[in-house]
Amino acid sequence: MIISMRPHATREEIDRVCERIREFGYKVHSIAGEERVVIGAVGMGDVTACLESLEATPGVETAMRISAPYKFVSKEFKKERTRIRVGGVEIGGDEFVVMAGPCSVENEKQILQTAEGVAAAGAKVLRGGAFKPRTSPYDFQGLALEGLKLLAKARQATGLAIVTEIMSEGDVETVAEYADIMQVGARNMQNFALLKALGKCRRPILLKRGMSSTIKELLMSAEYITAHGNPNIMLCERGIRTFETATRNTCDITAVAVLNELTHLPVILDPSHATGKQSLVPALARAAVAIGADGLIVEVHPCPEKAVSDGAQSLRLERFHSMMQELEPYIKLWEESRVTAAAASA
Ligand code: PEP
Ligand code: MN
């Protein structure tokens, strides 16, 4: 259920409504909307009786049921887009945000050179894995803590915010100490213990869609994180598994538009893992801007042929730079359409 309070509802009225919600066996989750307080309630109870009672409670403007199984992340719950501030940038707002960097942090020279290169080209967030989910246990598993420290060094040198993957519940505190955004990889999208732990974490989350997961399952995973206390989540389409073999995964580009209809959370597209081929990355990046994604996460490496992971899909720094220039006119249109959409919904 969502309960919208009248614009000038008093603290006592809000407290009274929360009390009524609990009396009916629901849990309260309250957010301060821009103009009025909106209260979310979840759980099992007599919904009809509860709604009737709440509508008769002083200070309440409307009380309604949310039909989607994902409550807090749904557009029904919150119409305004969620804006997430990290470092000096806002994701989900008026700026198209590009995150870029290597698949894995390999050494100091590699990460600093990449960070400087992507920052000069206009990226605002540096990506780089320190904990790597690899299909084979014999492949490079990441530099772990040393990798996190190198990312922090790159942030210091460039001012870029850091996004890096978290694979295990036990590493949340350590990764949160270094990262500005915690990435949940495709393979961990339904690691519910991890999602719950991230709900208690204060850092924004980049939640990647599992390679065999539906859009609804992605939203339910986001719901786990927000239900446990952290509403700052970005969703990421990174391609799904299909019968097609021409690309590493099949990019479900429509998912971006579907998510924009269903949720208020920002949506990021990963054209690198979606295609597996660097030559296809710029075309898909353009499509992401056109369809209304909030940003991109792109793999970039100073020397892709020597990369320890995902070299084939990594752009050279020069190609990343030229791609960013090619995206400029598309991003201009994107910015105009955001202003038009904001004016229409005002
Ligand atoms: C990655 O970002 O390097 C990664 C492993 O991505 P995904 O979880 O989408 O495969
Ligand atoms: Mn990768």
C-alpha cells in the first residue's frame, strides 16, 4: 500500500497513520516526497479494511494498493525519477553519465592510465573489478584488497567516482570503504544474502541483470535491497543468453524502455558484456542514449590484447575518446528530451 499524506500533514498525523498501519499487521517504510510525505506499507493483512481505515484517518489524502509485486521500486509507489548523487555527479537526473574502465584492475600503471584517459574523454565514474567472478577457478580472480586500494588511488588522481563489484556478503564493509558504487554482477543478481546485506549498506548499488533473468526478477532483486533499507539502486541491462551466437549475449535493449515504464530507478546499459565485441560497442552505446538509458558502463583498456579479462570487448582509450565525441549530438537530444519530459510531468 502507499499512503499519500496531505501537503501540510502534522508529525502527529503521520505518526498516527504509521500506528494504524502496524495495527493492521503491516510494516511501515516512509519516504519524504518532494511536496508531501508518502508512506509505504508492506506485509500481509486485511488490505481492504486497512485502506478504508486509513482513508478515514486525519491527514491522509489517498491510500492505495500497489498491484506490482515489487512495491518500493515501482512507478506506482513513486512517480519522480530516483536521482543518485555520487561524487560530483548525479545519476538518473539531467546528465547522461558514462562509467568506464577495465574489466579487472591489473596494476597501478594500467588503472591510472585508464582513469586519466577516460576522465579526459568525459567519463564521470571509473569501473574496475577487484573481485572477479570467473567461470574457471584457474582464471585471474582479481587483486582483491590491493585492487581496491589502486582504485582509491585512481580516484585521488582523477576525481572520478569508483564502481567496483562486490561478490560476497562478507566483503561488504571492505568494498564499501573504497567504492562509491557497489556493483552486483549478473551472476549474483539473485544472491539474496548479498542483496540483504547491501540493503543495510549506505553506498549506492549498480544491480546488473542476471543473464537468465527476467525483467520482473531484476526488479524483485532491487526490491530486496530497498526493502532492507537502501533505496539508491541503479539497474543495468548487460545482455541475456539466447540461441544467438554472433554476440556474447543478446542485448535486450527494449528492457531499458520497459524499466522506464515500470520503475523510477535509473537504468544503465553495458554495451561491452552485451556484445562481447569492441567493434559493436559504439553502435549499442548510441542506441542506449536514444532509448533513454541514464548512462553507460563501458570496458576500456590501454592495451586490450594484454588484458587479463575481457580484452576482446574492451575499447582502446583512443576509441573510447572518439566514441564519446560521436555520442555528443545524441546526448544533446537526450538532454532536450529530459527537459521536455520534466516539463510535461510538472
Ligand atoms: C563485469 O562488469 O566485469 C562483469 C563481470 O559483468 P557481468 O556481471 O555483467 O557479467
Ligand atoms: Mn568484464
